[in-house]
Amino acid sequence: MIKDKTRFTANRRIFLKGAAATGGAAALTAASAANLIDEEAQEVTSTDAVDSKASKGYHETQHIKDYYRILRS
């Protein structure tokens, strides 16, 4: 009976150590991924800012004129 209890305690300790290590690895991965996402978001934002400055308001292109013509008929 004592051998079974000791083995159970040892297995539980091994499991808890593994769970703690896995949690730490997951937290590290999440922190690293957050930094990568922030860098990509900044790049996209700067690209969008350039595009928005280039377009100055509403432009009625041929595509839009065709769309309006179809809606009227």
C-alpha cells in the first residue's frame, strides 16, 4: 500500500512540473506573438496612411457609373 501511494505522489509531481513548464512556454509564445502582431499592424497602418493621403475623397469611376446605371434600370 505504501509503494502505491509513493508512486502516485511521484507521478503527480511529475505532472505538475510538466504543467508548469507548459504554461510558461505558452505564456512566452503568447508574448512573442503579440510583439510580432504589433509590428505587422504598424506596417499596415503606415501603408494605409499613405493610401488615404493619396485618395482625396470620392471618385466616380467608370465601374461606379456602370453600377449606378444598372441600379436605375
